[in-house]
Amino acid sequence: MTVIVRDFLTADAEDWVRVRRAALPFMVTTPECVTFELASAHPDKRSRLLVAEEDGELIGTAQVGLVHDSPEPGQGFCNTYTHPDRTGRGAGALLLRTAEEHLAREGATSVYTWVLDTSSNLSFAEKRGYAPSRPAHFLHLDLAGGSLPPRQELPSGVELRTAADFADDPRPLFEADAETTADEPSDTPMELSDYEDWLNHTWRNPALDHELTSVAVVDGEVAAFSAARTDGLTRYMSGMTGTRRAYRNRGLAKLAKNDSLHRARAAGYTDAYTGNDADNGPMLAVNRWFGYEICATEVRHVRRLG
């Protein structure tokens, strides 16, 4: 049996999602999202989706590109996943080597990747020259069988809206996203400065549910938000929850996230997922308050090229 690596085709979308869900069931993705995100990627990202195929069966995937919106040039990323029933065939190694060659040609000096915190995955990364950096957790909340904190009374001057209320002018949400993203812990810091790119890649992403994305507004200004990504069926994921600097330490992010979760449950979603940097104690405490439980851990790894 022979494993080959090639570029993703639109016809691969269903199989891509099948492999990704088997390898990483804590993420929310759909075939429509996969094709959209590739088509809408900024040209400076040098984005590629790679697939590993064995005798006509798609068994592995890789997302590859440059962190084009980082103030630190030369940072690349490659996240590879092989179907758990098809490991040990060389698919992961071939995907990674193909990705590294692509990134080197595009000027990357470092490659970052997320590695599931299991002995086999960590050993795979170490053997290929990747050094561990920081861990992060996936968390799960049973929306169908669990209980949510009751909706809180709104403080004076605060109102809750949804992203759909900003359909005519989403720029205030872009500005809030840019400010909170800049403060998020990361090995590859990002600066969101391109509004049109944000519209094309984030606002119009089919996974972003505008009706379930809750926004806390204080005296008419966007203060905090909790972005909701869904598969349109049963799975909900917090894309980003954040508060603008001038409004922090007032519980507004918790207020927005609670509202979004209540909306999601009312809409029929049964499973909620989110992610947390392992060192972000305050946000982990917030998620425990909602009832989330850690279900898996990934460790960020890096390899210097050249």
C-alpha cells in the first residue's frame, strides 16, 4: 500500500472533515468551512491544505501557511492530523515534510504546530526536531444534559446584543476583536489591522453564527463579546471571548458568554466546546463556573528551519 501527499481538492471536503473529527473531535468544522477558509485566505498567508491518501482513501490532513498578520516575520504553521485508525503508515511524516518544504520556500524560519498531549504524538514531534512550548486545553460542556448558570441581571448602562445587530456595520466588532486578539497569550502574536481581510475571512465565515454571537454594549460602545462557531446541527464552539481594555474586570465577558450559551441551548445545540491556554487561570475559572470540563490537552511545538 502506498501513501501519497497532494493538495486538497474541493471534492475532498467531506473526507477532510471525517478525518479531522476522528482525530480531533473537540473542534467544530464542516465541509463548507474547509473550502471557504482556503478560498478566503489572505494571499500573504501562502495557505495550503494538504491531504495524505492511501490507495484512494484520504487518511491524513494538514493546514499549512504563514502567520501573515504577525509583527514577527518568518513564522509558519503546520497542523497535521492522521485518522486514528490509519496511523503508523507514514502519512504524518510525509505531510509534515511536504509542509516544511513549502514553508521554507515561502521564507519561514520557524514552524509552529499543535500536538495532542499523548506519548505517541509527543514522540512523533520530538523525533522530527520539534521542541515543546506551551500547553492548552480543550473543554467540553454538556448543553443538553447539564445546567447553565442563570442569566444575570444587566448592570446599569449595559445591554446585550448579537452580532446580527451589527450586520450593516460590523466595524465595531472588528475593533473589539483586534484589541482582544492583540492581548491574547500566543507564541505567534497577531495584529488584526486589515478590515477587509477580517470581513472576508472572519465575518463571512459560514461557521460564525451571528445570531448566537453575543455582544455586551456599554453606553452604546462595544465592550465585550463571545463569538459562536457552530456546525449548524448540534455542536457549538466559542471562537473568541474577550473584553476591550477599558471595560475589563467588570464581568462583561462572562455576561456575554452566558448569554451566548443560553441562546445556543435554546437553538438545540447539545455540545459546547472551547479552548484555554493552560496558564490562563482566570479564564479556566470562568469556564469551570459555566460547567466546562477539560477533555483533552494540546502542546504547542516549534522547530527552527535552516
